[in-house]
Amino acid sequence: MNIQVKGTIAPGYGVASGKGGDSRFPQGTIEMQKPFFQELGLDLSPYFSGTLNISIHPHRYRVKSFKYTFINVKWSSIQPAEDFSFADCRILFNDSSFEGLIYYPHPDTKPDHFQAADILEVIAPKIDGLKYGDELILECDRTQIDIVIVKKFWKY
């Protein structure tokens, strides 16, 4: 069973795609990581070499069980090994549907470039016309990811 949530495309660091100007990763981290994930059984070749940063504010997500998890992946000679997980998702935008994967570098092994709690990083095919600020629907597999509303409590 799937769950849908409205999301907005948000700017990211540009490190995954290589557009952020980080000289350590000129072609982007996703392009560098693809061969390692391929060797571990996950083919990312159908997807754009970058991530979509999708804000689901005021919601947050809770991990239940990822489809893929890879531990201790040494994908760069200048970075420590990291753990990565991936979950199925679908992007609904402009009357079209795009299969994708939620890309989750585990924060406890990630050296930098952390995401806000309401941002999901998604790997997907290139989606023409999609830009910062655009709204879309993100559909997630409820057995892998849960979407929850954040409730604010006021203190007096």
C-alpha cells in the first residue's frame, strides 16, 4: 500500500549532481557512486546523476524498512566509507508519473551535507520542466517509509 504527500522542489548543495562546484566531486557524488551500487546489485543507470531535494513540510518521514541497504561503501578515496539505503517511490508531476528511489546516505556515516528533517532526496529520471519551487506528489511504499505530520506544542 502506498502513501502520497505533497512536496516542493528545494535547492540542495549541488554535490550529488556536481553542479555545486565542490572540487572533490567534479562529476558529482551520484556518478561516482553508481559503479559501486551496480556491483552491489542496484543499477542506477536509468536515473539522472543527481538528486531531487523534495520538501514535504510540514510532514516528516520515518524509515520503516528500506528496499536496499549497503553498509560500509568505500566509493571515494578521500571520503570515509558510508552506509546507504534506498526505498521505492514515484513522482507525480504534470500528469506524468516517474519511478524513482529515495536516496538515504545514513547520517551517522555521512561526513557532511546534511538534510533537514522534512527533505527527502530522490533519484529519478530527468524530468523536463521541473524547477525549484515546483509542487509535486511523492508516492512512497508505506512498508518502507512512513509520512507523519509534525505537531507543534506551545509552552507557556
